[in-house]
Amino acid sequence: MKKLVLGLATLSALAFGGSAGAQQAAGPRSAISINPIGLIFTVISAEFEHALAPSYSVGVSASQWSFDEGDEFSSAEVSYFSTDAKLRYYPSATALRGFALGGTAGFTRLGGSFENESGEETGSANALSLGVLVDYNWLLGANNNFFVGTGIGAKRLFVTGIAEEEGLALAYPTLRISVGYAF
């Protein structure tokens, strides 16, 4: 029985603490990044990710944008804010690097107002959200500290505060472009 327990413990150590685990321990385990292209369009988006294990990471992201347009006859303002918790699975057991599949859970707020000669209309909607993502990340530079991340996904909103028949989309695609620092 002792030999069986010792053998299982040795196999477990080899399976879970092999070279991928040693490689992960030597490199960065966290990354903070922003979307530099979004900044040009006044979309502020930031993300933090931390490797829990060689194959898994957790993170949090936030995005915000607003749009104001008007002339002498009418004006419109729209604002969007979203924050998500993320869990990513890296099949290659190199968290923060390479291909990842994941899920998100979060909160989204959309608000707006429209004013013309006949008056002003305002409204807002809050939503809980669930989503899926497919990402690919690179760690570049001499110390693997330059983080570049890309990805696509989809998010489903569970809206409160506005009637569904008013035309608010309940699902939409997501795009991720992140550049930052890994540590």
C-alpha cells in the first residue's frame, strides 16, 4: 500500500509539476494592459490578468466610452460602461502565453439622452452579462515583460431597467487588443 501511495504521489508530481510548471514559475505571472487603438476613438479599456496555475488565469477588465453629438436643432449623448471577471484556460499550460479559451461574468451600464425642439428623452439600462472568449497572447522582449493580447468573443446581456422590445440588443460580439506590461 505504501508503494502504491508513493507511486501515485510521484506520478502526480510529475504530471502537475513538470517542465511547464517550472517554466511558468520563472516567467511573469501577471499582466496589466490597455487597448491603445481604442484610445484614439476615446474608448478606454484596461485589463489585469494573473496566472493561478500553469493552465489557468483569472482577470478583470473594464471598458468605458461616451459619444456626444449635436447641432443647433438637436443633441445626443450616449455612454457605455462594462466590467467583467474573466477565467481563462491555457491548453498548453503556459498561462499568459499562447492560445486560451475562457468565460466572463460582469456588469454593463448603458445610458443616453436625446434632446430636440420637442423636449428631452433620457434612459439607461443595467445588465448582468455572461460571455465566452478565444484569445492569443504573446510575451515579448528580453525578459518576457512586453505583453500583447488579442481575442474575439461574445457577450450576452441580461437587461434590467428597460423593456426588451425597445430594440436593445441582448448579445453582441467582442474584440480584444491589449498591450501592456507583464510581471
